[in-house]
Amino acid sequence: MKKLLTSTALIAAMAMPAFAQETLDPKAQSGGGIVVTYKDDVATLDPAIGYDWQNWSMIKSLFDGLMDYAPGTTELRPGLAESYDVSEDGMTFTFHLRTGVKFHNGREMTADDVKYSLDRVTNPVTQSPGAGFFGAIAGYDAMADGSTTSLGGVTVIDPATVEITLSRPDATFLHVMALNFASIVPSEAVDAANGDFGKMPVGTGAFKLDEWTIGQRLVFAKNPDYWRAGLPYLDTVTFEVGQEPIVALLRLQNGEVDVPGDGIPPAKFQEVMGDPEQAARVVEGGQLQTGYITLNVTIPPLDNVDVRKAINMAINKDRITQIINGRAVPATQPLPPSMPGYTEGYAGYAFDPETAKQMLADAGFADGFETELFVMNTDPNPRIAQAIQQDLASIGVSASIQSLAQANVIEAGGAGTAPMIWSGGMAWIADFPDPSNFFGPILGCAGAEEGGWNWSKFCVEEIDAEATAADSMLDPTAPERLAMWSDVYMKVMEEAPWVPVFNEQRYTMKSARMGGDDSLYVDPVSIPVNYDYVYVTE
Amino acid sequence: MAGYMLRRLVQAALILLGVSLITFFLLYVLPADPVRQIAGRSATPQTVANIRAQLGLDQPFIVQYGRYMAGLLQGDMGRSYLQKTDVATLIAARLPASLLLMAAGIGAELVIGLTMGVIAALWRGRAVDSGLMMTSFVTVSAPQFVVALLLLYLFAVKLGWFPIGGYGTPAHLVLPALTLGILGSGWYARMMRSSMIEVLRADFIRTARAKGLTRRRVILRHAMPNAILPIIAMIGIDIGIFMGGIVIVEGVFGWPGIGQLAWQAIQRVDIPIIMGVTLVSACAIVLGNLLADLITPLINPRIRIR
């Protein structure tokens, strides 16, 4: 077995065996607490269940997985695994665990807990929405159909070593092991919670849950035994739920709130950005998100590629970006710019209604046609849909808007009955920073099945095959692999199943007393902020 | 009386059964799949099928409804699909806050509405009357969201008299209760005005005046108690309107009641929570109406229950 290093970040990490002693921010101060607000109550803190952007970062601070990301970046680094080896064929990963890491209940974490946690998340009884991510682990299928309760590919070698065997190569496997779903949980705490582990979470993370008053607040307290020495800086993080974003902003201005978790309300955005004092406390960053219009390739006349191209050319993306106060950059392709594999220099379909109209006429639709545009019914999405409707009208396409609740739009998209869907409010945000995550579920054949998230029902076998080949490569960051992915998305654009509209920017507002690098406030994996690394200065 | 009570209770049970059936049916035919919401966007078809089978959502409507009602009769309201917690626990944690806000809101609208109604009746046809009636018209039509935010901005942000949203102290209760009070006061003002005008024309008021009682005594001891009677029944009906309006007010003020719980559950098709909150609200409305019917004959002997 040969040691295989998969990225520069890992090389740096592995060169330092005592990685737990990472370089800390010299300006950081320990102590104090912050208040974060949210409109919605927190659904669950069970890492096998939680799958919304609100609880994702909270779970990240309560739990750890074998892999992790360097704060504020998309670079993988070892977490509870101190190091790992990969077999030459890329099918066996051996993780060497850190020793002396304790759960919040005081017990030491061992390889048995890793095995238990992976068994638990893939067991259908757990109903984990993330179970499918582990499909590459040997024995997954037997778990999924319920014929066993132990994942065959995960073997405990000794208390500090776990070996995971795959059934097929998976370049993204280390990213999967950094997902919240792969967090290590203690079996005794899961059993003791008797089905309510999501309300009584016990992990190894930087914070532990101290208080949860349903509908009012959650308090996270610093884990004094956290294995990353010197972290976290904050003593407490208090999440107050049930707060309208606009009220949260008023409270922030009043000094009662440190981070409004739902962001700056659209109606107040220009006012905040127009005030230099407030604007200085807003951190802007990209996020791994694309807003798009799906064109259902099975519904005539959208089954005609020229019609889809004409629609791509009819949409004025700059105007749509203005509707959301310029809080986005116009998109040219499915991948967002900060995603590896993004094709630099590709201009996409230019906004050109005249040519679009001509193309439509050449395709036999000189008089246009009627269609439907589905959209989620919360602001600003209906307004964006109206802009799209006007753009379509300019080339003779008459689209009626179906403005529905989120669940109804998702249902129509999955069933394949919606000719066009504006993805706003449900748009794809990457689970992990790898180009494959924008393909399989939303543009690949697997997602095109009834009920899948591929709302275009777009399925081209050659493109799928190239995607599979790219994912079989060992090193996720290898230039050849990223070139293959770039090629995949260029081929997708040739078929035009989507109109990529914009990539939303993130704007996190913070109180004046909050410290830490700006990158922590637009951390790609922890929204709104990385609680483990931020601090207060008073 | 006992027979009447029994009849009303049976009626109430039938109403609740009807509500449960209609709600469950609407959720069943709704073109939205709760399993998709639970399973998330990356779930494989196998995961989806597994979850559907575990929740029994692959069963026909009548089986699903039967299972739900069988559980309910044993006091089991089911588990939230997304929060994975007993619905009864979630509702129990939030119901006291909603009941408190409802009581305070009804108190506020009665005080404001009845006062307005009495003043308007006493100065009928004058400027103060038309002014008050105009105000009542505005409060009835004003959007709750706007009124709530205006009060919040003025009294909490600008003047700093009350906390900016939240829950816990009596000070937190004032603005949400006032919002509900102002919005609901218009109906009571109009009802009270016409009721008061009618009573003031009645023979017994003339008699009271003829006895030489002071104007103040006539109004407070003789006219008002009689004028309030028809209002009492309205409070019971008002509980239903309250249950609807409380969702928005709870949202703006961050009041941790069942309105917020329902709102979130509807967004995510969390059927057990939607059913639970609907049934609890329906119970409150039915009970409110029942109480109103039972109290009216106690304070007005002219109405007899048979």
C-alpha cells in the first residue's frame, strides 16, 4: 500500500503530524458570546438528518467527521482522522484516528464509533436524506435494501484504525467523509435519546448544546476539551429563533444581535449598503450556487434544441440581477465561478432577442408558442418570473406563471409536468466543493427519473458516461479530471437544458464587535459563519 | 341543561371529526410529496421508497387516515416528519405562549373596542362618532404585518419603551397584544355602538332616567351591561379569527406560539404537525363557541337553554 496524497492542502497537513496545534489568529481573543437570529425554528441537530442551510453550520460546530475543510476555504483537511492511506487502485481508504478525542459525554472516541456512525447513517431505519452519498462504500446496497445492518465495506482494524473499502472508484469520497452525514456519533447517546437525538445531540465538536427552548432559543457552550487546542474562541453562541429578518436587522442596529442568520432583508439591502458605517460590516463573498431556468426537454416544443437555445438568448440576465439589487453575478454555465472545473472564458449565450426570434422562426415557431413557467411563491421569485415572462414575450413566447409553494414546485419538477421552472428559493447549492455535485442529481440521467431533481429531464448517455469516467479518477483535484468536468458542462450547454441566470453572492452582516478573517463570514461550507473560528473583541 | 350540554358536546366531536377528515384529505390530495421533503434532493429512489414505506405513505387514504385517528384516540398525535419529535411535545411547548397572547389580545381589543363603541354611541352623529367609526374601519382593514411593524418600529426601535420582539416578560407581551387589540377593536367598536344606541332607546333606560339617576350611573350600571350582552357571544367566534391572525403577529414579534409552528410545517409538508395544529385550533374554536353559548343565558335570563 502506497501513501497517496490527494491535494496540496493535504500534503501540508500530513507534513505536520501534530496538526491539532494549528496556527491560531494572533489577534483572536477568547471568551464572550454572540447572538445569531433565525426566522425558522431549528428542525434537528442530528447529523444524519439535518440537511438545510440553517442547521448545517450548527451541526458542523457540534460534530466532527474524519475529514474537514480548512476554515473559510474549500480545501479538504483531516478531521478526526489524523492521517489516511489510499490503496493504489483507490478502492481502499485506511483512516488513522486521533487518539484522546472525547465526546461531549466524556467518553473517548474510537474506531467502533466510526463504524457505528456509518452503519447508522446508511441504515434505512434512520431515514437519512444523505444515505445515498455513501453509495460507493462496499456493502451499501445490502444496507439500503434492509438485508443487513452492518456496512460490509467498513472494518475496524484496531481502536485507532478504520478501513473503508469502496465498490467503485469515487473521486469525491473524501468530500463525502467531510459531509455532516459522516459525523461521528456515540451509540450510547443515540440510544439514550430514544429517537430524539436531533434534540439531544452529543458529538466531539467545538461546541456542545447547552440549552434548547423550543421555538425560542438554542445555546451552544464551548467544549473545554475540544481536540483542536485553543478553539473555539467564543464561550457561547446563542441562536434566537422566530425572528423576522427585518426585526433582526433592527435589533442588530440596536446592538442586540451579532449576526442575522437569514441575511439582510431585500427591502433593506440598499439602505444598509448606502450607509458607510453599516456597509463596512457587511462581508461579501461567492457561494457555490447557481440560479437557473429548467427547460423540460421532454415537453414540445422545448424538446427542440434550437428552441432552447433561442430561449437562452432571450433572457436578459443583467435585468434579473438588478431585481435582486445586484446581489448576484450573471451566470454563463451551470457551475458557479468559485467551483473547481468552472470554464474560464466561456461567454455562454449572449442576450440577443433579435437572433433568438429568428432562430425560433427557423425552428418553425415564427408565431411563438404558449408554455408555463413554475416558480416558488416567495419574494423575489415571482418578480423574477415576471421579468422572464416579459423576456419570453419579446420573442413571441407566451408563458403563464404558476406561482406555488416550494413543495408543489418541487413535485411538479420531479413529476416532469412543468415545462419551465425558475429555480429561485430551491436553487442548487453544492453539498461539497466538487463539480460532480452539480451534475448527477440535477443534470444526469439518475436525477431524471420520476421524482428526481433533474427538472429538465435531461439525459444524454455520452455525457453521463464522461461524468462517470471523471468521477472514477483518484485525485479529485487533478487537472485532467477538472478538464473532463469542464467539458461535460460545455456539452450540457450545447444541449441547453437550462438557462443559467445568475450566481448569487452572499452578504453576511455582523456587529462591530465581531472579529476574525472576512473569509470566516462567507465560509463556503458554514453558512452564515464558521462559529469555531470567529471571536468578539470586547 | 344537561341534555343541551351533551348534545353540544356530541356536535363538537362531530365537527372535530369532520375537520380532521377534510384536513387529512386535503393534505393527501395536495400535489406535494412529504417524502421528497424528508429525503432531500440527493436521495436515491431507493431511499425515497424506504422512507415512504416506513411512514406508511404508500398506503391508501383510508388506511392512512384510520391509522392516524387510531393513534389520536390513544393520545398519540404522531411524530413530525422533519423534526423527528412528538407533535404533542412541540405543540405543548408552544401552546401556552399562543394562549397567553390570545387572552391578552382579546383583552386589548375589548378595552379599546368597547370604549370606542360607547363613546361613539353617546356622541352619536357628532364629529367624534364619525371619527371613531372611521378609525374602526381603518383598523379592521389594516394589514396585520404593517401594523405590527409600525408599532415595533415606533415603540421599540425609536422610543425604546418595549423590547424588539421576543418572549418572556410582560413587556414583551404589550406590543403583540396591542397589535391584535387594535386590529380586532373595530368590530367591537361597531357592535358596541349599535348595541348601545339600541339600549339607550329602551324603556328601562327611560325609567332609570325618570328615577333621577345620574347620567353616569345610567350609562355604567344600566346601559353598558345590557349593551355588552350580544358582544359576549362574539368573543367565542372571534377566537377563530384570532387563530388565523396570530400566525402573522407571532411571526413579526418572534412570539414562540403554534402559529409559527404551523407556518413552518405548511412550507415543508410536515403533515403530522399540520394535522396537530389544525385540530388544536379547531378545538379552541369549538370550545370558544360552546362557552359563549353557555355563558350568554347566565348573564341574560331572557335567553333560555332547552
